[in-house]
Amino acid sequence: MPHLTHRARTFHGDFDMHLRSNRLAAALAGTALALASGLAAAQATPVGAWKTIDDKTKTERAQIRIQESGGVLTGRIEKLLAADAKLDGVCDKCSDDRKDKPMIGLEMVRGVKKSASDAELWDGGTILDPEEGKVYKVRLKPIDGGKRLEVRGYFGAPLLGRTQTWVRVE
């Protein structure tokens, strides 16, 4: 009988170890999934560097860095990518505090916040078209898992505007 008891203990010990290792594997898989989904969620925000694509010519124009501080997004020109860009150019058509400021470092996006009514949108701020010197209301919407960003500038209602699709750089 002691032989059976030893066998029974060995079986139960092995079974318990198997259960514990399965639980550990499940916990690690759950943690990995949570981290992966957190990374995906982090990528599905406008925060980061974006290559702007002109909606009319389909050419690269600039690289914009969007940052968040206190729940508010701002975006500045980091690099000019257009072949005809003047690296020492200034915003001579701007009519606000950005008038005659260098294009590199110019704040294009201001005051954007996460939408209270739509979890996929950021809105409530403005965007500057530095080539025209005009300021528009703006809506930002990450698409394709955060790889691209729909940027809609408009007057009055979002229906009265145009959309560019920017491409994530990092």
C-alpha cells in the first residue's frame, strides 16, 4: 500500500505542477495580450511624428510632431519635406502670433482634446495652413490601427472642409 500512496502522491504532485505551469502560462499570455493591446491603443492616438501628405498633389510636405500635455494636443513642424520648401522660410501669411515665425518649429495644431462624444476622435482645436495663413477648426482620427491619421480642417461644421491623411513616422 505504501507504494500506491507514493504513486498517488507523485501523480498528484505532477498534476498540481502541471496545473500551476498552465496557470502561469495563461497569466503570462494574459499579460502579453494586455501589453500588446495597450501598445495598440497607444498607437491609436495622434501623439507621435507624422508625415503630411498634400491632399491635392499627394506629395510629402512636412513632418509634424504631435505632443500631449494635460490632455491637450499640440503639433509643430519638425521637418520640411517638400522639394520646393525653403528651410529658412517663415510664416509670412500668418495673421496671428505666428506671423513671421520660422516654419521649422511652427505650431500648426493647437488645443485639440479627446472627443467626449466619440472615443476615436480628437477635436476642439485648430490647425494652421501655413501656406495660406488660414486657421481652421480641426478633427483628428487615427485609422489603420494608428498607422495613419485623418486630419480634417473645416469652417463651421466638419462637412465644410477637407481631409488630409497623414502617415505615422514613429
